[in-house]
Amino acid sequence: MTIGLITIVGGLFLKWTMPPPLKNLSAENFFWSEKAHSKEKFNLLIIGDSRIYRGISAKIVIENIPGYSAKNLGFSSTGFNPDYFNFVDDRLDQESLIPIIIMGITPHSLTPNALKNSHYFELANYKWNKKAKDLYINKYMRFLDPYKPIEIFNLLISDKREDGYYQDYNNDGWVKSFTIPENADSALPSYLRVFDNNTVKREDIAICLKKVNEWKEEGIQIFGFRPPTTKAMESIEDSLSNLNFPDFKLEFEKHGGIWMEFPDENFRSYDGSHLHYESAIRFSKLIGERIKQKINSPKKD
Amino acid sequence: MVFNSLEFLIFSLLFFILWPIFKTRDNPRWIFITIASLIFYGSWDWRFLFLIIGSGILDFFCGLAISKLPRSRKFFLLISIAGNIGCLSIFKYSVFFAGILDEISLYGGYPLTLSNNIPEFALILPVGISFYTFQSLSYTIDIYKRKLEPVKNIFHFFSYLVMFPQLVAGPIIRARDLIFQLSKVKIVSQPEKWNAIKQIIIGLFQKVVIADNLSFFVDSAFEGKTAYSGSFFWWVVIIAFAFQIYCDFSGYSLIARGIAKYMGYHFKMNFNHPYLARSFKDFWSRWHISLSTWFRDYIYIPLGGNKRGLFMTLFLITFTMVLSGLWHGANYTFLAWGALHAVFLISEKVINTHFNTFIIWKPLRVFFVFMLVCSAWVFFRAESIPQSGEILYYLYNFSISDIGFIFFYINNLIFLILALLIEIIIYATQKSRMSWHRKNYPDLILIPLAILSIVFLRGEGQQFIYFQF
């Protein structure tokens, strides 16, 4: 009994003195389970890999586009293949206004490794108990989210937030992200290896473009773009991925998509790959403006 | 369901709420343990139930036949061995052996494609198969050796075989230890219950605080997700793995022992601070004790042990250790791990035989044994022999490391320092430990700290490493 009391008092004291942990585990689990398993439909979907789910707020995109509900359906290392397209189809509300799909296409998202869609399938294959825990129980367990040791140490001796990866999970499917400190080169070494025996193949591009065409024929507006990243990252991707973006853009538009360019907008990346949340907010507004223009005057970009 | 999950918490709460109703009478007790344990096991995959139930029924009747039919004793023992080893071979080793045969046939000029023709059901590895097959074999073998009488009640047998605390990752309990306990009703005293709860808490601490926090650092290194390298880096990685696997497995065993103790059953210790071993023989008397004693009693000693001359002894040590490696996994790396430990044991035996005792400062012996055990762990964790070779090269080429990895992984390495400190304190206080251990005041500080650590310092959930065996 004494030990139990000491434990409870100790725990309450810890939670009273400490702010929430850096990594919000229960929010993260809810976010991914909800994204993968919810049946809710939207008439504007944003799809792609981590540069999408960290780089675009669906809520901000539709701020000035009345009549639309939006969700960011990005996952880590997403690949544009039929499995992912079927998942997107299931979440698209085709009954309402002109449905819109915004595709953020990175070279990696067309590579064989990405096309395995490991992250998506890991989530999609969750057993019923894991889903139930994430969706219904986790929200009551947030006060039990764990801390990192250095986090506790820093917060006890000062109010200074520790170095680390900050991620805020939003209902619209966006993960507001930044790091302290930022390092615009940190992702580059791994990207130098990511295309080893893993380059883009013509047949996989064809599958992606075929789906764009099918969507267009179903009356869905398809917008595509290359997610903004650092020049160094673009250079690595262009030289190693085997994807020729100018050719891809032309094909994308031939298949009925509308390509959007965002040159020289001076976006900021915290790791050389993903957008800092401040840039993500700005980028989301830009996308929203472009979409609104296109809906109102359907001429090519 | 893993021990550190909400589902298991609910399961065990329900179990212990109902336990007092069933525990006082034999049949209800055995049936309740069996059904609850099968529910626990079926939660992994209901298809696995057919195998364990089928395997159990076979051994139950083989046990009776061995006892009742003296002329056919050997025959029924062989049936039991064939059934158990057969299942293990099909579900665990078919892909591995098929691959070996394909390679051999290719060199021989008559290529086979056995690997591509393995039935789909044989590709699924039932959880805990290596543990419960050995446990079941110990039943029939002990009956054959007349060390045990077979039980007449099939639920009595199944309550031994499938008892959930130890079903999926050990310890491997000998039939003659547990079957007798299961036939009695034990009143568990309050101090025993408290000790059981403490074991569970310490086990959870080892698993979710130490092992799970180390896993991110170890996995990053072995999966090539880090740019760091060099001798110092890899030594830290392999020492971190040494503690990850120790705390993961020891933690699980402690939780299993604690749950069994709360039920009123005693499981023998499975780990006894193996990294404080002063020799490799000592290490194997401290590491996964239930498995090493199983191999000793059912393989090494029956084949002759150390009674047939030095050469035969050395051969049997090699054979037993390689088999032990194979038990852990169907990969050349596990065979290499077992073989390396055989080399260590043989070298130690030869040196001791010819130089009597190797007098050396004890802490240095502990350090030496630990470093070589860590070197062997490389094979255990690596994906392939080439990767093992590459890492061993880094370990011993004294190349420079960027120590920036310490700051990058500080949140993980803190738990390695904690694990090392705990072992050092235990080593330093070995003689005095028993006296303050009996006092209550350390519990007032350590147990709340352990619980708060389990809640607020837990690592991201990882499956118990030994579940893959």
C-alpha cells in the first residue's frame, strides 16, 4: 500500500511539474490509425509520401475554397501503386462538388522500394485490438506518454526545450514538424544510398499516369507537383533516381493532370528533405490559392 | 499478446479474478489453466492451436504407452521425438535446409528447387514452438528414463505443457518440476505474492525501460540507418545489444516466474547475471539456464558427456553448442554463434586441463569473458555471415570513430549506462546483497522508481526478441 501511494504521488508530481513530452506517443498512434482506418470521405485529398504529410496542411489548403472538406493521406515512403490508389479511391467523396486529388510526386515515390508501401500496409494490417486501443483508448492515456531522459533533465533544471524532433499531429492528416537545431544537410547522406538498386522504372511511371487518366475520366481534377525541397536534395534525386521530371510533367499533363510549379519560393527545410512547419503553412496557402484559381478558371498552369 | 500490453493486463486481471474459484480442485484447476493458456496462445494466431494441441495429445499418449508397454518403450519414445522434431523441422527449418540442399545440388550439377516448393503452411513460424517442443520432449524422455510417472489426466498434462507464463518464450520447465507442483494446491502467502509482484516489476523494467530503449540504437546500426562507424562505435553497439538481449529475455523470464509464483508455482531461475561470469563454463551456467541444462541433460550427457576421453568431450561440446545455435534460428549466423562458443569452451577446457588453473585477477576475467561473449553476439544479431565479418573487422581494427554518435543517441545510451551500473553494483555488493535485500526500505525507493520508469521512460514497443525462436 505504501509503495503504491509513493508511486502515485511520485507520478502525479512528475506530471504536475513537467509539460507534455516531446513525443506525443498516444497522439501519434491515434493519428496513424485514424488515417489508415477511418471511413470518412473527403472531396479533396492530398496524397504522397512524408514530404506531403509533413509539408501540407489540408485545413489551410481549403481555407478559402468553400464547399470542400480535405484530408492529407500521406504516409512514410508512399509509393504510387494500385494498392495506394484503391485506398485513396475509398476515401474520396465523389458525390459532391468536383472532387480533387493533389499528388505530391517525389522521385522516391515511384521507386520499387516505395511501391511496397510498407508503412501503409503496416498500419492497414493492424489487428482489431491495436486499432481499438489507438482510436478509442489512447486519448485517455495521454498523461502516461513517456519522456526521454535528457528531456526530463533539461526541463527540471531549466525551461529550455531540448534538441530534438518536434511533431504535432493534426486531424487534417498534417504533421507539423521542425527540429532543434535545424540541419539542412542531415537527410542527404541517406538519400545518397536510397536509390541503390532502387531507381524509377518506366512501367511504374506508366501505372501512375494511367491512374491519373482514369481519375480524370471519372471527372476528378488531378493536380500534381514536385514537393519543394532543398537544391542539394533535388540534385541528388535528379542524378540518381532515373526520373526525368520535365518528361514526367509533360506526360502528367497529357494524361489529364494539371501540373503546378512553385519556383524560388524560398521554402525552409529543417533536414534537407522536409519543410519546416512555417514553410509548410505558407506552401499550403499557395496550393490553396492555385487550386482556387484553377477551379474558377480552368486554364492550364 | 505480449506481457507489456494492455490486452495482457486485462487477460491476467480476468485470470486472477477467476483463479481462486478453480485453484482448489484438481480437474477445474487444470482445465482452467489449459483453457486460459490456449486463449493466450491463440491470441497470436488461432491456427497455431492445432499444432500445439496435436503435439500435446501425441506426447500425452506416448507418455502413457512408454510406461504401460515396456516392450515398445523405445518405439513410442521415437514417435514422440519424431513428432516434436518433425514439427520443428517443418515449421522452423524447412526453408533453411531446402536452401542448403538446393545449393549442394547446384554444385553437384543436378539443381533442385526445393526452396520454391515449400508448402505455404510451413512458412509460418508458430510462436514458441522451440520452447514447447523441448518442454514436451522432456516429459516423454523423463518417463522413458523412469524419472517420472506419466499423468493419467490429459488436462493435467496440458496445464503443464501450455501454462501461459512460460509458453511462448520459456523458461523451459521440466515435467518432473512442474507436474508435481500442479497436482498440489498451494496457498500463496502475502510475502510470496509481494515477491512475485516485485519480480514482475523488475522484469518489466528490464524489458520496457532498458531493452526497448536500447533497441532503436542497435537497430539503427545493424540496419545501416546511421552514418557512424569505427571501432568505438561498434563496441558500444554490440555492448548495447548484449544488454538489450539480456534484459529482454531475462525480463520476460522474470515476468513469467513472477506470474507463476503469484499462482503458487515455482519456476527455476533462468538468468543469473551472466555478464558477471568468470569463465565461459560459468557463463553457460548463468545464461538461459533452462535451455543450457536441457541440452546438457538430454544431448551432452546421454551421448557420453566428459566420460569418453578428452577428444570425445571436445567433440560433444562442439556438437551441443552448434545444435544450441541451430535451436535459436535457421541461419548460418546462429550456427556460427554456437560454434564460436564451442571454441571458447574448448579452449578454456584445454587451457585448464594443461595449466590447471589460470590465475588471473577476477574482474579482468569477467571483462575478458564479457568481451568475447559480445564478439559472439555479432553473429547472433547480424543478418548474414558477411555482415558479421564486417562488424568484427570494425571491432578489432581499432579504427577511429566519430564520437558524435554519443550525443545523437544519448537518450538511448543513458539506458546502457544504467544497465552497466546495475550490473557493476550487483557485482560489487555480491556478498553483502543478501543482507540488505531482505530489508524493506530499498523496496520503498526502488520499486516506485521502477514503476515510474516503466510508465514514463519506456521505450517504443518492441516484441520480445526470443519470440522469434
